[in-house]
Amino acid sequence: MTKTTLEKGQAVRRAVLGDAHVDRAEKETTELDADFQRFITQTAWGSIWAREHLTRRERSMLTIAMLASLGHLEELALHLKATANTGTSMADVREVLMHVAVYAGIPAANAAFRVARKHYADNR
């Protein structure tokens, strides 16, 4: 039997973000955001992260770069935590954020480095 995109998305989301995060997100889902939660699980996790061409490490680095560039620091912190599951090293994160500094600007990288420093300090 072929898995649906929702089922693929659930599996990938759990593998990357961890069961505790996904369980908490599902528990906190309300009538207001249930469709949104299903949408991101199917689209981001089931249709994009589940694709085979890029590794999870590569997808993680791309995601970190985009979140840092756009200033989405709360989501960046979540994806920095997920690096434990994606094989993305601290050296990878440093290089990604250096790229952000050049292509998205020093203020974006500075804010992202602040989030990353806290992440690595809290997880020693």
C-alpha cells in the first residue's frame, strides 16, 4: 500500500522534529488551526521534505538559511534543535549563517547567530 502525503509527512516531521514536538503540536491543535497543521504536514513535510533528491542535512541547511534570512527566529530555533536529527553540524550552521550575512545581510545573520549561540550553549 502506498503512503499518502499526509502519512509521509507525519513520518518525516517526526523524524526531523522529534515525537515530543509533534505530539505537543498535535495536542495544541484547535479548530482554528487544524487545517493549517494538516496543510504543513502534507505540503512542507510530505511533499517537500520527503523528496529524495536532497538529503535531510541539505534540506536542514537550506531551511536554516531561509529562516535566518527572513528573520523567522522562533522557527529557526526549532530547526536548530532539529539538527540533532538531520546530521547538520555546528560547522554547517556556521557556514550557512556566514552565507546569510553576505546574501541576506549582516543584521539577519547577527540575529541568527544569537539564536544559534543560545541553542548550542543550552545543549552542551
